[in-house]
Amino acid sequence: MAIAILIAALAGATVALFFQPRWWFPDAISAHAKAYDAHFLFTLCVIGAIFVFAQGLLTWVILRYRDRGQAPSAHEGNNTLELVWTSATAVVFLGLAFAGQGIWAGIHLDAPAANALRVEVLAKQFAWSYRYPGPDGAFGRVDTRQIDDASGNPFGIDAKDPAGRDDITGAILRVPAGRQVELLLKSRDVIHNFFVRELRLKQDVVPGITIPLRFTADTPGSYEVPCSELCGLGHHQMRSSLVVMAPADFDAWLQEAQQKAAQP
Amino acid sequence: MTVFSTCHKVIGKQYIALSLFSVFIGIFLSLVMRYHLVHPDTKVKLFQLLWPDGAPGGQMTPELYLSLMTMHGTIMVFFVLTTTPQSGFGNYFLPLQIGAPDMAFPVLNMLSFWTTALSLLTLLAAFFVEGGAPLSGWTAYPPLSGLGKITGPGQGLGQDLWILSIALFCVASLMAAINFIVTIIELRAPGMGYFDMPLTCWGWFVTALISLFAFAVLLPGGVLLLLDRLAGTSFFIPGGLIVNDQVQTRSGGSPLLFQHLFWFFGHPEVYIAILPGMGLISTVLSVFSGKRVFGYKAMAIAMLAIGGLGFVVWGHHMFISGMSPYSSIAFSVLTLAVGVPSAVKTFNWLATLWGGRLRFTAAMHYALGFVSLFITGGITGLVLGQPGLDVYFHDTYFVVAHFHLIMGVAAVFAIFAGLHYWFPIMYGRFLNEQLGKLHFFLTFAGVYALFVPLHFAGFVGNPRRYPDFKEYEFLKSVMPLHIGVTHAAYFLAAVQLLFLFNYLWSKRRGALAPANPWGAATREWRND
Amino acid sequence: MSAHRNPPGLKTLGMWLFVLSDMLTFSTLLVVYSALRFANPAWPRPFSLNPGILFATIMTIVLLASSLTMVWAVDAIKRDQRKRTVQWLGATILGGAAFIALHLMEWCHLLTVENITPASNPWNVPLFGAVFFGVTGLHMAHVAAGLVYLSVLAAGVSRGTFCVEDVETGGLYWHFVDVVWMFVFPLVYLMAVKP
Amino acid sequence: MIAVWLLLVAITLAEAGLAWVHTAPALMLALLLLLSLAKAALIAWYFMHLKSARPKHLPAFLFTLFACVGLLLAILPEGIRAWSMR
């Protein structure tokens, strides 16, 4: 029957599309991202098998039992069968749920590394700013009244606080490869979202609270950061960059930036 | 036929007419959006004509795109997917199927329809006020939706009207839910037990129960958001905000609180859209395979289980929201658990077909299409239900593809199946079968062509709710996908005109139907 | 209305369902209140015993009294004493009106004398006023709707068009409004008494 | 009925009395919730006639209501968390 052929063809085409290499994840640049890809592939195999099995069965049933004048069977239930497929799906689905917890716990529940580089991230309509604590390792106090985007103080770093004098701010997130980074995500107005595809990380930035996000990137390069939570009419232009640098390059950049910050 | 009729059949048809009107607006909005996505710089006279402020000189602004998206979502979710399967079919056929003379409260029934109509008018009015329709999406997360005009055009009066419309819809749905529940509990024909009801009635029953409790939470959520906007309160607005360079004086509120309230409603809402369809599909598959529904009791219990579990999984919409990571783990396990009764239903549908004699009427085509789409759309839920995997796909086109397939298109296929199946009762005539099948084949292929590729845009990481993709290097690669998808959308929309023609033509000219043309066993086909 | 006659108990069940759903609505508000109070540990506790708490206690007793008269109205209609029913309904309406009057007096006092508004207050925890006026306002709206409802009932009973079940259903609504206040009074007022 | 009403008034006065003697907030909240539930139960049982006539499936509906409220309470820790994440 035409419908069986159509279902089989569309299901087949759907499966075939998953073998094209063009539209897929970008290369992973962290251990977490690699673990993510591995678990995703595992999940994909499971759901692919279920998909093929279920669509195949549907196609087969349509073909096998099309009207050829046969008398329909009278069976209308089978408790054993119900029990079998209920428990089987429960085992598979809940198994997936538990198997998937590892990658989640890895980014959210593990304690931060002692030498983690802490960077404050400030989102506003429609731009990102980053702040490094400087040589003293402490972020300066902020005062909302001193916020001034035009003069390069989007955070509102309090001029009177000595801890803030050496703070480095910028519009690009630069991090060293191989060292853990802890971002402290803050928003000044509405909800935004910090998303780095290559890290397989995405986190809403919610005004009123500070949300930590940790990662260790291992491949130097420049990666795009698109805002991924609707934040208003400039949402699609709220773009930033993550630049992962070789540790030596990063240190050199940091030194230069610190010198620049130290000058009045 | 009076306008303010209290007859359940008239009200059912009124709901269906309202949905039909809404669905074509919704489709039109989506076409405009799809066009803009692939031709972001093209000026279109029609846009200027329709939205002089949003598209000056025909060049669509980002805020217009976002407001179209908001209205598309709201119209489709509330006035199509919630309205036809439950209120439309339910009002018409529930009393017939359980042998009741009418719904329990006919006047209340009339009131809930007209409140729904008022709600739709209020929503559409948002297009015509200063600043236009709201741009914060159908989820309307504060602070974007809570601070007024300052967060963007459309966030002024437009957003107020949107909230008002949703509040009215809540009231209408609560009235309808009470009516359905009382009718089913009290007005079943003598001797008909709960487990003697057709599965369609189970679908409507569970849906009404969900509505009774889910809308009761959305309503205060909406009211508080409105207070934040109009009375200067700060339930959902934290302190120290600087919006558009202006310091805000509010403090103390929590944006996550709104998300909890919204999704406490929002997730059950998904089941409000799909459960009546599930019941209907069970009936259609059974009738046209010449067999009883396989595992009737398991099917009814699975619906109750889906309804119950539906209330404990709302957090999977908030995996990336900043909610406690421990909550995410709990919500994830519960979310995959809700897949179990859904899978059970699929197996039971297949077992219903097994050993039958399948008659391929148009309604049967849609029902089989529903099962196929339910599998395709549902299976990706196993990815999105895991917080670890969800982080990549959240708010990308992968999610768009997922919910359009399962909640949108599958539910719409159930509506098509229902219309073809019940048309003889509603109008005494058949919807044209050949035209129906043709419409099915084209729609089915079109739906796969439209939504399957969108998953791959998700793989690339393409965020949703972007008016154009020009800003990003990595989005250049998805443009060919989007061009294909947009053409599929044109095709799909054009094909729907076939259905509209079939519907309007068959109402007057269709082949006359005998008393019980499909050989169904349920009460609505009896002539007594 | 259609010609058929529905079995008894339909309206009662319908009203019960409304009551349960509306209880969830109020519960949601109180949960929001609790969550916000957790998030703002410096929550003000401004109500003095006299007049604040004393006034609210009197309001509570007035509302309870109107519930009692409502019970008697239902008793009267059950015994088919229509005139008596209308009288007790009238008393209930009076009680409800008194409650609203007292409540509005209190609101005016808070707004003008104590400077507590939905958006601000002297302790700089604006949510205090938001929660107070939000919760009590929604409750007051229910009382006001109840007054209209009971007036329609009273008119219907005196014309003889409404039967026992209609009055019972109205009673359910009225008592429900009372039940809600039984939670609003302790949580909004007593938990905010001056320490 | 008057007896029930007097009991309700007495409980109300007892609640107000808790404020009078300045009970510790946590204890006071627990006591108030308990007393309020008692008052609600009294009103439902006697005034709303649950004692004599029970609508169909009321226990199931009540259970659903309490379950929903219980679920909503799961939001509360979020309030505490929001405070600590400033």
C-alpha cells in the first residue's frame, strides 16, 4: 500500500540524513565535550534502533494486514505482553536517564579546581563584557551608579576600591588552554544565555543571581558565542567570542593587559 | 442556529470554526517568518501594508519578526491545539458517546466559548496597538516581559493585551474543564462504567482534569506578571537592573519563579494538546482494522499515567535556566519515565493493527500518519530529557523540530483524522475521500521535509528565535537547510488549501453519508 | 436551556471542582509569597497588635459570621422558607459588605498613613506590599464577586426561580471564600506581626 | 452550628493570641498552619456539608489538589538558593 511505502521511505530518508557529515556538531574542544559526543552517539544509537524498529513494524503491519478479505482476529489484549513491553521500555528509558547523569554531574556538581581562572561575565542588551581580577586575584567592588558603558566601565567597578584598580575588562573572553576556567555569569537587565558550541555548554544568565560555569578548553582557537535565550530585538546580534590561547600566549596577553590597566 | 447557542453540537462547531480561522492566521505568520529567514534583506510591499511600523518600506525589523513568532506560537498552542481536539470534538461528541442529552452546564459551555473568542480577539488586537504585538515569545519570560516598553517595542500595550488574552483563556478553559468533568462523572448513560467509555472520552476526561489544575496555576502567574507591569510590583523582577541605561527601582523578585509557574502549566499543556488525539487515534485504528482496541484498560491507564506524570516533569524546560542541578537530575528521571506510558500506547496501537483487516480510508491514513509522527517526534524527547545532552540542543532548532512534530503536527493529524471520521455525523456528508488521501500524502511528505532537516540545524547549534542568521560565521552553513525548509513550508501551506476546499465543498456538496458508514460500534453513530 | 432534566448534585459537583481549582490558584499565590520571603530574609513585620492585628481579627470574625448566616440560609431553603432564606442571604451580603468596607478602610490606612503601596514601603522590601495587596486583593475580588452572586441568588429565591441546589451551591462558594481567608489571615497578617 | 462557629472564633482568637505572646516564627508558622487546617476542615465538614453529602470522587480530587500544592512547594528551595546566589 502507498502509505506503507511512504512511511518506510520517509523513515529511511530520515535515518540516511544522519549519515551526512555536513550538518553536525563542531569539533569538541574539551574533555567534557568529547564525553558529551560519546554519550550522544550512544543515545543516538539507542533511539535510532527504536525508531527503525517502530517505523519498520508499523510499515510491516500495514502491508501484512491490508484488506485482502481476511477475517480480523479477535484478540483484544494480553496482559503478559503489556507487562513485557512496559518493563522493557522502562528499563531502556530509565537506563538512558541514569547513564546520562555523568556528563551533567561533571559540569555542575564537581568541585572547582584550586587553580581555576575566575572570570566574571556580564550580559546586557545586547553585548557581553568580561572581567578578570588582575594580579591581586580579587574582583573589585561594584557600584551600579558608576556603570558607564561609554568610558569602558560596564561593570561599574568602584573607583575607590583598590582591589578594582587592576581589574581587566574586555569584550572578548580569552582563556588559556588546559587550565580550568570558572565563569561567573551575571546579567544587568533580562535573561541571556551563554553558549559555546565547541564546549557543548549552555547556561542561562539570569539577572539577580550569579551562576557559575566551569570548563577546561584544550584546543586553541577562536569560537563564537551566540546568545541563546530570547532577550529582545537585538537577540540575534548579541555575539561574542571565546578565544582559547596557548598558556604562554595567554600569560603574555594578561601581562600586557595588566600593564595597560595599571596606567592611569 | 443561533449565535449564543447553548447546544453542545453548535458550540463544538463554533470551536472548530474558531480554530480553522486561527490556524490559517498561524500558518500565514509562519510563512512570513520563513520567507524573512531566507530573504532577510528583501523588501516586501505586503509586509509594509500589513505592518507599517514593523516593516518600514517593506523591510522587516527584528522586533516584527519576534512579534510574529510570539503570535504564531500563542495562536497555535492555545487557539488551535488546545481548542479543536478538546473543546471542538469534545463538546460535539462527548455527550453523544456517553449517551448524555447535552453537556452538564449548557450556559456555562456557551460562556466558555465566547470567553475563548474574546480571548482570541484580545490577542489579535495586540497587532494593532502602538508598538505592535509582544516580542517575548509564547513563554513570556520576565524581566523581558515584565518591565514594559523599555525592553522593546511591543512590550508595552501589546504585552499587556497578550497577558490579558491568556488570562481570559485560562478562565474559559477552567469553565470548560468543570463542564467536561461533571458531564463525564454524572451523565454517563445508565450502566456505562468508566471503563466502558470509548478511549476518546478517556482522552477528554484526563485532559479536562489536567486543565482544571494546570490553568489554575497559569492564571495567578499571568496576573502577577500583569501586576509587575501595571502596578509597579516586582514579583519576578530582581533588584539592581539597568535596562536601556535606565536604573530600575524594583527589587527582590525572582525570574525563575515565573518559569516554574509557567512550565507547571506549560508541560501539562502539551498533554492537553495530544491526549484527545491519542484517544481519537485509538478509535479510528480500531474501527478501520475491524478489531477492538488492544489492551483497552492499559490504554486508559496509560492516559491517566501520562496526565499524572505530566505534572512532575516541568523542570525539563529549565535545565539551562540556573535551577538547582540536583532538581535537574530528578526531573530528568521523571521525564524519561513519562516516555514509558507513551511507548506503551504506541505498542498498543501496533497491536491493535496486528491481525486486523485494515481499510485504508482517509481517516485511517491520518491515524497511521499520527502513529508514525508520534514515534518520530517523541523519540527525540529521549535526547532532550537528559539534562547533560539538553544543554547543547536547548533553544536550538532541534527543539523546534521536536515539539512541532509531536505536539504540533501529530496533534493536527489527529484533528484531520477526526474531521474525516466524524464529518458524516457533523454534516451528514463525507469529506471527499480521494481528495483527503491526496492531502494526506502531500502533507505527510511535506511535514517530514519541513521538520526533519530542522534537527540538523540544531546539530550545528542554530539558536531559535533569530530573525536572521547574518551575524554568525557558523550559521552560514545552515542557510541551504533553511532554504529547503522554507520551500517545504510553502509547499505544506499550499497543500492545506486542498483541505480547506475539501471541507467547504463537502459541507454542501459532499457525497451523502448513510447512518453508520464506517461500521463503528460507539454510541454517536446510533440513530436514537 | 435544553428540555432535559439533569440529575441532582450536578451543580454541587461543578462548584466543588471550581473551589478545588481556585484553591490551587490561591495556593500558588501563597507559595509565591513563601518563595519570595525566603529570597528576602529581611522581610518586614510591620503589623502592630492594636490596631493592625485586632482589626484583622475583627474582619475575620465578621467573615466567619457571614458564613454562619449563609448556613442558616441554606437550612431555610431546605425547609422551603423562601422569605427566611432571602433574609439570611441579606444578612450574609451585609456581612460580606462589612468585610469589604473594613478591608478598604485598612487598605486606605496602609496606603496613606503607613506608606505601604504595592511598589514601595518604608523598609525597602517592595515585595511586602506587592504580596499583601496581591493576595488580599484577589481575595477581596472573590468576596465582591460573591456579593453579586448572592444578590442574584436572593433575587432568584424571592421570585421563586431558584431551588435548593442553587442556594447550596452559592453557600459552597461563600464558605470557600471564608476558607481562603483562614489561610490569608495567619500567613499574611499574623506572620508579619511586629516582633 | 453555633457551636462550630464559636469554635472557629475561638481558634481565630487563639491564633491572634500567638502573635500576642510573640512565639518564635518557625513554631508560630507550624502552629498557625495546623490551626488553619483545622479551621478549614471545620468549615468544609460542617458548613460545606461534607459531613452529610459528599460529591463524587472528592477524595481523589482533594488528593490531586494536595499533590499539586505539594509539587509547587518544591519551588521553595529555589527561593533560598536565589538568596545565596546573589
